[in-house]
Amino acid sequence: MADKKIYLSSPTMHGEEQEFIKEAFDTNWVAPLGPNVNAFEKEMADYVGIAHASALSAGTAAIHLALKILGVGEGDVVFAPSLTFSATCNPIVYEKAAPVFVDSERDTWNMDPEALEKAFEKYPNPKAVIVVHLYGTPAKLDEIMEICRNHHTPLIEDAAESLSSTYKGRHTGTFGKIGIYSFNGNKIITTSGGGMLVAEEGEITEKATFLATQARDPARYYQHSQIGYNYRMSNITAGIGRGQLLHLEEHKARKKEIYQQYREAFADIAEISLNPLNQDGDANCWLTCMTIDRSSSVTPNQVMDALAEQNVETRPIWKPMHLQPVFAEYDFIMAQEEARFAAEEDTSVAGDIFARGLCLPSDIKNTKEDMELIVHTVRKCFRG
């Protein structure tokens, strides 16, 4: 085993982050709010090209507030992709609403528009649709947005993994009624923990900020007419984000280089395919993933185990929500429903990707030697 640990995707600091933090300390703005929060909101909004932003404690908090603002409540239905991280869907249940999971399509691994249309046929009046840009690859937004418009249903964009990705020249997170971003430690830029809710309508971000600050009424005394949350980003955390944002484009460029390096390195191994990119977009390639053909004698676990022996971190593809025990009671919609019940095993697209896939190390600090070790180890699994 190599002494050095090669990470899946770890934070990369540059120095400017510390300058913003020092300024906060020097001016005693270590309280929950302050100039860094206001500036980070403006800088993020300017970067993605949207009017308003509200800095929050996590991307999950942003999704929760988005649902609250859209009036999602007990008994309501919300459509969400099955192939995602649970943070996309947990807030639906916070509000005692019912998630209905929608299968993926193979072109981008994201929500299948055909399956989404079938979901509307079965559940004509959902309160919202959440779309995810999985692993940084934009979904088929034209089709999904048209379906939502036709059914008069607001779209929430979970762009937690896709900050800096674009679809037809426009940033993901800016297409829906509400967009959300995450700055978790493994994201393309990080604030150690944090998120952002964005919208064109100022009333939406004002409502988000109000709810995120314990919903305190504008009175001299402490009065509350609504239940609030402690969801605001701190001034220190926002300072980290401001420093990180200065380097977002170079982070993206390096992530794309890593994806291309893997593509070239495995081009001659027919059993290996990388996660597909949307040809109508520009993905940030947050994580490079691979799937292994079912005909291969090699399994994802074997590849992950071989890399672990070399002190290399990997991760399985997200386990689909419709296969999670906690969500077992909720419905799942496929484009071809009969296929799921025609065989003993799950035959969904999401389930197939999960069964055959893994995430490769995509840390932008990977050296030439790191990449050579990873590639050699993977190739050895297939060529012996």
C-alpha cells in the first residue's frame, strides 16, 4: 500500500480564503452574519447570472426552504430523481410530503423526461419537481422544463454537484423557479459546509433569508409569526467561499482534464464506460465515474478493493432512492414500467447504473504519478 492517501475529491485551498477570514477577525465580524455573507451572495449571483441569492448553512437547507417557499406540505407529492444523494429527497419528508421517484435516462444519467411525463399521468398535481444535475452533468433541461410548464408545476434545480456547469451557455441552477448549490467539503468549491439558494424573484430569496434567520418578525421585541430555522451561513464560512470562488474556473478546468485523462487511459478497454456528458452542455466533471459492462468478469467492488489496497479512495455510485429502505413506501416511475416486474431483479436505468458503477478519484491535486497509479491499478483489474 502506498503511504500517500489519494482522495476522491478533497478541498483545495489557495490563500485568499485566509485573507477574507482574517478581515472578519480583524473587524470582529465573527457573528453569524457580516460583510462576507453579503458579498458572497452578490458574487455568486453575478457569477451564475441570476438576480438574487441567499447564503445558507447547507445545500440541504436550501432545498428545504425551496420546498417551504413553494408551499409544499403534508400529503403533497413532489417528483425527484431516484439516482441522487438522499439530501435531495430528505427535505420532502421533513414537510410530511410524499416523494415520487423518477428513473434516469442513459444519455446523462439524470431524470428521464419520458418517465417524468408518466409520473404526471399517474400524479397529475404534484407540488414541485426537483431535478438534479448528477455528478456535474446537466440534465435534459429543455424537455424537463417544457413538461413542467405544460403541467404548471414549479421546478427546483438541485445544482449541488454542478456549480459552473452550463446548459446551452447558461449556468445550471438558474433555469428553475429556485436553484440551489452546495459548498460541502468535497464539492468543486467549498466553504467547509454551506449552501446557496438563488432565484430571479427577490421575494423568494427574501423569504428564504427570513425563514433561515429564525423567522423573526420586524418588531423591536422578539416576535415570531412563523416557524423559522437556523439556516444562515456564517461570516467566517462565507469568507472561505469568497476565496474559493476566485478559483472556481481553474478547479473546473482541472476536473475536466481528469475526466479526459481517464477517458484516454481506458479507451481500449471495451468493458469500461465513463459517465456520459450532455452534448448540449458543459459539465464541470465534479466526479468522474465509470461503469463496467455486465458481460465483464470484473465487478465494481473488485476495482474499488484494488484501489483501496493502494490507499486510493473511491465511492460507489449513489444508491437509488427507490432502493433505499427509508423510502420503501414511496412510488417509483420508470419509462417502461412493465420491465421492472418482468424480471426478478430491478431493471431500472438507475438501478443498472448503481449496480455497474463507481466513482474514480477526481481530486484536482492529483499529480501525474497519482493518476498513473490509479490508471495502472484499474487496468490491471481488466488485463491482469
